[in-house]
Amino acid sequence: MKKYIQILTLGSALALGSCSDLLDTEPRQSLTPESAFADVDGYQSLLFTIYGRARGFNNYGQQLMIAPEIMADNLKIIANTGRYIGQEANADRAHIGLWGTGHFGGINEANIILDGVDGVEGDDATRNIVKGEAYFLRALFYFDLARVYGYEPGKEVNGWDKSVIIRTTPTLGFSDADFRTRATNREVYDLMESDLTTAIGLLPTATLGGSGVYRASKGSAEALLARVYLYEGKYAEAASMATQAMSTFGLGSDGTGLADAADYVAGFSTFPNPESLFEIEIRSNDWSTVDGVNNSVCSLSANVFASAQFILTASDELLASYEEGDVRLDTWTETTRSGADGTVYRSNKWLGAKGDFLENLPIIRAAELYLIRAEARYRTGDETGARADLTALRSKRGLAAVEASVTGSDLFDLVMNERRVEFALEGHRWFDLKRNGMDISKAGSFETVPYSDYRLLAPIPQDQLTLNEGLENNPGYN
């Protein structure tokens, strides 16, 4: 009987274009590359669909910016609208939900491009760029899935190394669909490394903070690969790739290329951000009339528009993490909120500066390269280099150099704190703690989540487990 249910469910999923581990192909499940993509330009148009998925509210448009902050200790809720209440308390099954929100669809669209673009007419230079972007986006989507649903290699609890399903060929219809088990975290990270290495060789360079950062580039692929290496504990490779990306974007080891302290906050209302290496552009025609007020990061974290929801503010613990004179503290402004006790703070990173809650989303910024390299150098015993990278960044944030006396665990703690204040409300905090095998510290009266706790990993949705009996849920959710 279960087999018949699977067949019926599979047929419905493909017919309706719903997301599943079979990789939804909506809105193209009834099309073949031969009928839809006659030349390179046709495949290039499919790239825009993938970029569009990245700006979705279940992706970087909201969830991947907010959830990792409130699931740890950077944000707190000041108005109960039902959103992120479970995540703030780390309630059972309240996590980051990416399985069934378009990530697999984006991967499938990248696979369609990579499978077919070499066989059509078109300019070879454009063809290579299209392929490079597809490899970059596939790696980005797999990276987010892998860090939500699995442990990083070498950080497994009780040997659990399951990650997500790998597919590198397109699913175009019922006949292509099959049920697969989850790959290991090592296999997924190997795929990301391969994809990004290939992308680096295919993509053109982009200018730091220029319009080229709205698309994948050689430098952004290098930066993402440096991030991937850091997550998987390949620290020498992370330091080397961060250095390579810095060179590609013209960033100096002394901080040359970073925004001056006086321009830092304004950079988040400048498009592209002057420090952007990869930024998601959002235009007014990309949103419906209610998307901004209902779902934007601006609406949830600031009250610059009268209709804003403004349900999130900086935690006391985050505010205490800023040093005196740190310009990054100016990304928060003291204000009030009806129904909220005491002083609250609105974010100045997300002000909807394009109007009516609209803004771009810088996903990889230049500051990250200095912090990747600082952490990687610390991990490989180069504490002098780590201090130099921190000093370079701090010199552009209104802070003093790191003294030579800061060593060992104190130096690591400083790296982590620099990441905390630099990327507040940019979706890094939860993952920075998790990938280092650390307990998840919490704000207010919420209890710390031990690293061994099953809630470190997200559950796979029950409908996917019913559909595919080869899927195993993460421990603790059975």
C-alpha cells in the first residue's frame, strides 16, 4: 500500500510543481531543453530564475538573515506575531526550513543549464559565464542546505554524517524522478568544492562594490569557497583562498578597500554596498504590493515606515559585545515600540532605502575575507597573522589594533566577537557557533542549547519522509 501512496504522491508532486526531494522543476517540469532553450541566451534566462529563488523570503530575503540570529543570542522578539517565536525558544522542530522552499528547485535549474548549455548555439564566452554562474549557485544552495540539515565534516555527534540528497543531473519529469538517500556531509562538501573551483575558472572578475556583484563572479566564487573551507575545517585552504579573493577584489592586507568608519552604516543604504562581493538585487517589480510590509527584513527589524511590523530588536548580550567607539554599534538606533517594555533598537542595516521597504541584500561582504583569514590563521598557529587581519578590519571600524598580548583562547574569542558584531542581522551567528562545535548561547532567560542537542540540526519535513522511505530523519526527530 505504501508503494502505491508513493506513486500517487510523486505524480501529484510533479503535476503541481511542489517542492520535494525529487527536485521540483516548477515552472518547467513539462518542458524539455530542446523546446525551451534553443541557444545560450535561453539558458542565461534560466539563471535569473535561480537568482530570484535566492531572494525569496524563505531564503536570503528573510529567513536566512533572521533565523540564525534569533536562534542564537543576537536578537530578541518584542512583538508576538507568531513569527520566530519557536526559533527564539529553540522549540522542538522550530528551526530553519529549507527542504521544500525552492532550494532543490534552484539546484535542478542549475543542473538543466549544466546539462544542456554546451549543446546549443551561442557565444562561447557567454556560455562559460552561464556555466560558471550555474556552478556557483548550485554550490550556494547546497551550502545552505548542508549547514542546516547536517553537521560539518569532523564535527559529527555520535558519528551522524548524513547531509542532503545530491543530484547533478536534471529532473525534467516523472521518468527522470527517483528516490535517493541522503549523501554524507563529506560528499556534499566535495561537490561544493568541485563546483566552486570550476566556477572560478569560468567566471569574469567584478569590481568591489560595483554592479558586477549582482551576479556571480570569479572573486565571489573564491570568497564562497573560502567560506566553505572554513566551515569544513580546512583552515590552510581557507586562508589561502581568502587571500586569493582579496587579491581579485583589490583588498589590501592593511584594510585598503574596506569602507572607512564614517561610511560604514551608510553603505547598507547604498546599492550595491561598497563592500559587496556578492549582492542580491531586488527591484520593485520583483515584489508584490504587500511583500515589503509583510515579509521584508526591513519591516521586521526597523520602524522607519509607519506600517512596519518591527518585531525584532538587538539583544542586550549583542549590544554589550560592542566596544566603545565601534562604528558598528551605530547600526542600531534607540527607539520605542508600542507594547514593548523599555528601550528597544531598530536596525540601521535594513532601512528599505529604495523606498517602501525595498533594498538589496549583500550576501558576501569584503569584511568576511579578513575574518575568514584571521580565524583560519589562528587555527593553523599563525596568531601574528590573525591579529594583523583583525587589526586591518578594526582600523576601518573605529577601533584600536589588537595587541600582541592577545593570544590563545582570548584571540579566538576576539575573532568570534568580531564576526558577531560585524555580521549582526546578516545570518551568521548560529552557524558560527555550530560549525565550531560550540554550545549555542542564548539571549535573556533562554537556556543554552548544548552542541550535542538534537536541535542543532533541522528536521526533514514529514511529507518528504512519507514520500521517500529511503530518507532518514535527523536523530531526535523520529
